[in-house]
Amino acid sequence: METWTVAAAKAKFSEVIDRALSEGPQAITRNGHKAVVVVSADEWERKTRRNGNLAEFFAQSPLRGSGVKIERVKDGPRKLDL
């Protein structure tokens, strides 16, 4: 992953986008610390795509039908000193 400063990324924004499309993610730093990463729209969609829903996730769990019993602790709330 190539790293750019904010100033360099602003000056060469089109190049940052072209490289994100052709070479992969481009990191942009602010004050020496990684601040953001520019990625192609295709890669973003691939990384954020959901595979199924929560009900399907639980239905496919290897623990389904295992007989595991989870009991809720019925203690009261903790006492806090404020």
C-alpha cells in the first residue's frame, strides 16, 4: 500500500485515484499518522458485502443442536461510587 501525505494527495488527487484503481489501496497520512485509505469502489463493495443475514448465521452455527445451555446471571446491578 502506497502512502501519501495530505499535501501530496491533494496535489495529485487524480493519480491517487488512478493508483487505487490499478494498484490497490492508497494510504493518506496527516501529521505522520495514517488518517484514511482510498480504495476503489469495487473493492469497497467486495469488503462490505454481507453474506446472508443474522438468522442464517445462527442457523449455520456449529453450536446449533449441540445442547449447550447458557443461563443468564440474575444478579442485580453493580454498585458504583460516584
